[in-house]
Amino acid sequence: MASYTQTDMEKRKQISIRGLAQVENVSSVKKTFNQHLHYTLVKDRNVATSRDYYFSLAHTVRDHLVSRWIRTQQYYYEHDPKRVYYLSLEYYMGRSLCNTMINLGIQSECDEALYQLGLDIEELQEIEEDAGLGNGGLGRLAACFLDSMATLGLAAYGYGLRYDYGIFSQAISDGWQIEEPDDWLRFGNPWEKARPEYTIPINFYGRVEKHGDRHRWVDTQIVLAMPYDSPVPGYRNNTVNTMRLWSSKAPNSFHLKFFNDGDYIQAVCDRNLAENITRVLYPNDNVIEGKELRLKQEYFLVAATLQDIVRRFKASKFGCREALRTSFDQFPEKVAIQLNDTHPAMAIPELLRLLIDIEQVPWEKAWDITVRSCAYTNHTLLPEALERWPISLFERLLPRHLQIIYDINHRHLEQVRRRFPGDEERVRRMSLVEEEFGKKINMAYLCVVASHAVNGVAAIHSQLLTTTLFKDFYELSPEKFQNKTNGITPRRWLLMANPNLSDAIADKIGEEWATNLDLLRELIPLTQTEAFVRNVLKVKQENKMRFAGYILKQYNIQVNPGSMFDVQVKRIHEYKRQLLNCLHVITLYNRIKRQPEAEFVPRTVMIGGKAAPGYHIAKKIIKLFNNVARVINSDPIVGDRLKLVYLENYRVSLAEKVIPAADLSQQISLAGTEASGTGNMKFMLNGALTIGTLDGANVEMAEEVGNDNIFIFGMTVTEVDEMHARGYNPWQYYERLPELKQALDQIRGGFFSPEDPSLFHDLVDSLLKHGDRYMLLADYESYVNCQNRVSRLFKDPLAWTQVAIRNIACSGKFSSDRTISEYARDIWGVEPTGLRLAPPHEPRPGQGELPATK
């Protein structure tokens, strides 16, 4: 099946939201492009490679950012608004080129200029490396939030780490996941600007000296934090915010003793020890605790960031290096610090250290400033995923911070005793210091105690936080707890990823929805307009044909573009229940084999995602899916009625291809385990229907779109709790459900692994012998029945597409613009301004240009 390719006419057709290319702008882009090829890349057209052309285009687009970037920072320094600092150990940015062109409104000019130069812009876009500085949802959420903060005109900064190696690159070899390093910087990064003039010293180890009431942290090892700034453009508002990522550098005086001893080579080699701090992103394997390098990363991020925040707070006018503010009374009115999960939790003791030890602020006042400045977002209900750090590690690495945490805990427990006198069991439960299994600091508890706001990321998740994980803390301080349902940026996930659907929508309701996603509700009446329904169906089919071509090229698997594209893409983890999906696939296979003459709705089932390198069961699930695919895809009786595809090396740029092509989105975690999910929102926005449990944001999706327009199955949170209370026995489902028994027997008996019949015993044992923690077998029957309903609706393409349009129309709530507006008003105490700065070619009202600094 040949892939669908656009004709030149279609590529050049400039309609609706992408705007018309202006002749003079096209000429300017061509000129700048050729200048960068010549002066920046030092190449001519005779020897330039496609990568050189990509870099020339990236620099050309970046040129359009620079004046806006400088002007935005000038505006912030002149007006001195309250600044928002988003601290995250992960930013899963993906590619920047196309997103930047769209947000600046220059896509048409770049398209046309490259066309006239005889170059294919889509080919150049594919050359860009994904900035994979995140594991999954948490890091991608941070990236969407930065886009929304810039679009809403908030004076916001994203702070993180500039890892040399991002999330590993996944290869599949003989069905197994193989991890390869992601050397994303090997060709350079055209979007970043190094800022060595803002390099900051960071301390580790050492000891604490006490002089009266004062403490000094001495004899420390110093590592330097050097910032790299990347621009974050808002959508067509000439606002460009900054993401600042820190890179670790060894100081020049590092191991001076070796130099003095004449061992120069050893001294230079040892510099690597300091620079290892930002060498690699930790995979999300839930067993990070106790790893010294990880704690170093977390402290390195917050120590560098807080020094930067304090510097900026003190210098209230743009361009000033001298400290103008000396009092910290106004700090909470000028600074909001958002902790993205517990990874930046060390910001709390570090801010206290800076205020008390360096700035000489009394404890009570420093505590008040810290609590009013900091807020914490929780991202998980799984107890094992909460960070706990051994006190022995703290004592060695960060001795002053351990003292401060002990002080926080002492005062906190005194408050608990005053509020709940005589309840020592409660005091024990609420201590930041856990005593069992070796003394550890519970970082989530630290965040809750020292923040003025604590939020979950979906309504059900936030509610469960108050009744399970943080129940005691909620009873102590109920006013702290809030919900902020996650969102996604419609600029990347609809406008950029699905331009034909964007055009179809813009033709009917205009273009304002890109910054006000609630306007999509105007599509609801169009579900009764056959011409529009058929147009949306055509767009989906084109997207599917294009992705079928990608599958053929990448995996040499021919899939039927008329089949249902049934997609589950996310981290491979037992709670996300990819294994339940696999059981359904085997069930479908057995049904086809049992009745080969019967009519079946054809399906192409795709799973993608990475398993943490140390997560044995997750990697075994990948192997199982690939072995099942090997059997099914080569069975002539099955034909194209059922195909399985493992989407290797799932990442942001692959998500942008598969999501617009998906018919069915699988969001099938056990109720009460997924905090929110954001992939579910991306599929919904692109017109895929959802099959899912009442978990995370699925609950709110069902409320928005109506239960008739989403496929909900399985137990609710209450039913899960009741089953746990009664005692869950997976064997009764195995013995009662013949199709389930057959599938499990095939896996255990070696049907899918004849070369090693015992290969998947541990997977089946995890379900039958070890309690089936995520209750796959309990939800299996409901899931399979729900999938039968999915197949029935898919037989009627127009009816299916009507439901798909209703899903698109009801996805407005899930814009990250709405989420960030709520954070701004309810937590940060700032009002989204919708700031629109003057274009760079227009003078600023009544003022000359100021010198640029960040």
C-alpha cells in the first residue's frame, strides 16, 4: 500500500490558519537562509548536506525570535511583574522548528521560500533531534505549560537541567528492548544560547560550623552551574519567555593538589566527576532513591535556580547588576515557585538556607517567605514512586540542609501535637522523617508542609490525595489542597500535528480557537452536517494513509489503512496495563482462528513506549507483544483483519505522527492509579475515540463529552477498594472465563515462544500467583465486551465520525491555557494578561532601546 503524499498543489495551497505568504517576506527568508548557509555553516549549495539546510533554516527562524526575546525581557524588567518560576527535572520539548514557525506566524513564508529554493521543508523538519529531556507525561506537561505561559503573557521562566544525554533511544532487537544513548547534542543545538556570564557556584559535602545562632557550611566541594537559555515563543503575541537549563562544569581550581603534585592528566580527567551531574537523565524506574547522583542533580537544579531567582529579585530594573532590593519582605509578592513533583523539593531547605544563613533573615520570617513563595504539584498516587532519601546520604552530601529539615519537622510536629493532642500515632505518621527500614526523609511530606498550595492533576486524583496519600495533612491544613486538571497545548497538538484538521475546523468556525479552545464547542451542530462529517472523515483517512506509509517504511509491515487504528502509546508500566491490551489482541486472534469465515472489523493494534532499563516485567511485556505480533502478522488465515505493530522509540515527534492517525485511544489503567494522563487529551483533540476506565482525566473527559461518546469499562475506584476489602482472587476469573483462560494458557504454554516455552511464565505468575496487583483479570470481561461495542460503531464510518467530532468539540477544557490560567489565579497570585507586545520592527512606545541581559 503506497503511502499518501501531498501533491505540490496541496503543499503550496495556503489556506485559513496558515495565512498567505507575503512576497517580500519570502524574499527575506530566502536571503537570510542563504546568508546563514554561507556565514554560519560555512558551506555553499555544492557541498551542503540536508543537515546544513536544516541548521540554516533553524537559524533563520531563530533570527525572527531574537528581537522579540530581548524586548520581552526588557518589558519584564521595566514593569517588574510578579515572576513565575517553574522548576522541573524534566522538559520533554521534542522538536522546536515547526512549533516556532507556527507560533511566530511565519510558516507560510518559510514553506514557500524553501520550495522556491528547491528544498522540502518536511524533510528538513525530520532531521531535527527531539530534545528528549523527559521520561513521559510529567516532562511533556512541563513543555506544554511553558507554551501556555508565554501565550498568556505571564512573566514565567522554566528551570531545568541540560542533560548531555536525554531519555535513552529504544531499539527493538528480536522483540527485546535495547537501550542506546540519546546523544541529542552531537550536532549542536541551534535554539540555545550559552550564558557563561551567569555561571553560579554550587556546594556539596563539607560540614557545618555554628557561631552563636549562625551556621556556616564550610569545606565544601564546588561545582559550577552554567546556564543555557532557550526561547519559548507565545502564539502570535510577540512574547518570548525563557527556559533556562543548567549544565555542570568543573571549576578551574578543581583538584589543585593534583596540579601541584604534577599529575596534570589526572586532574583534568577528574573534572569529569563534576561534569557528570548533568550527563544523563535518569529513566523513570521508581527505584531511584538512594542514588547519590540523582540527589546531586536535584540539589544542583534548585541551588543554581534559587541563586538566580534571588539575583533577579534584587535587581528590579532591567540591565542592573547591582542589588537594588535589600529587604525580602516583598519576595512572595514578586516570586512564585512551582515544584513539578518532588524532584525539586530541595528548593525548600535551600531557600531557607539562603534566607537564614546568607541574608540573615530570622527563622520565622524566612519560613513565612518560603511557604508563601512555594507550591507543590503531586503527580502520582503510587506510594513506591514517592521520593524518600536516606538520612546517611543527606548527612554526607548536604549536611546543612538536613539540619534545616530536622528544624522544619520539629516545628511541624509541634503544630500537629497542638492540633491533635495525645495522638502520637498521627504524629508518627506525619513525620517527615520515616523510621522504618532505615531513616529516610519523605520528600512529598516536606513539600506539603512547606508549600502554601498543594495540587493534584485531575479531579479524581486530587480527591484521592486528600483521602489516601495525604489524608493526615489534609485534616491538618485543608485550605492548602486544590485541583488543577492537566492540559495540553493546542498549538503543538492540533495546529502543528494535524494541519488538515485545523484547516477544516478554521474554515467553519474561524481561527480564534487556537488560543480559546472552548470555541471548539461551535462544532457540535456540525455533527449533523454531512458535508463537514465527510470532510473530517477524509482528513482522518489521509492521516491514516500517511502513517501506514510510515509503518511500511520503518517496520516493513503492510497495514490496512481502512482498518481501525487502535493505539496505546505511553511508558510501559504494569499499572498502565499494556498486558490487558495484549490479552484482548490474543482473544481477537483466537476468535478469527476459531471462525475464519466470520466477519470481523479489521484492526491494526499499535503499542509504543519505553520500559525503564531496570524494570524486568515491563521489558518482558514488550517482548510478549512482539512475539504475539510475530505469530499474528505471519498467519495467512488472519490476513489484514488483525495486525500488530510495536512503535519503536516512541517520542514526541512520533506522537505527532500517530495521534492524528488514531481511531481508538486506549487509556486502560486500573481506576485510582493514573494521576491524570495527557495522551488521552491529545487523542481526543485529534478525533480519536477513547476506551478507558474511570481513572485520571478520563473521568472529566466523560463528563465533557457524555458517556454515550466515550467507551468506559471496568471497576470504579470504590469498586476496586471494595474488592480489595473482600479479598481479590484472580483465579476465579481465570476459571470462569474460557477466552481469558485460553489466552493465559497460550502465553504460559509457549505458544508465542516455542523456542523458550517458559519465557513468559513470570508474566502469567504475576497475574495468577502473585495477586494481579492491577486487577487485569477482574476488568478483562468488561474490557472485551466494551471492545465489541467499539467494533460495532466502527462499522458505520459516518456515525463514528460524528462521535469523533463531538469529542473534538468537547476537548476545550483540556487546553493547558485553561490549566495555567487556574494556576496563575489560584496559586501564583497573578492574572494572565494576554500580553501582546509590539512587533520588533515597531519602536516601543515612548522609549529607546535598553541593553539586553537576562
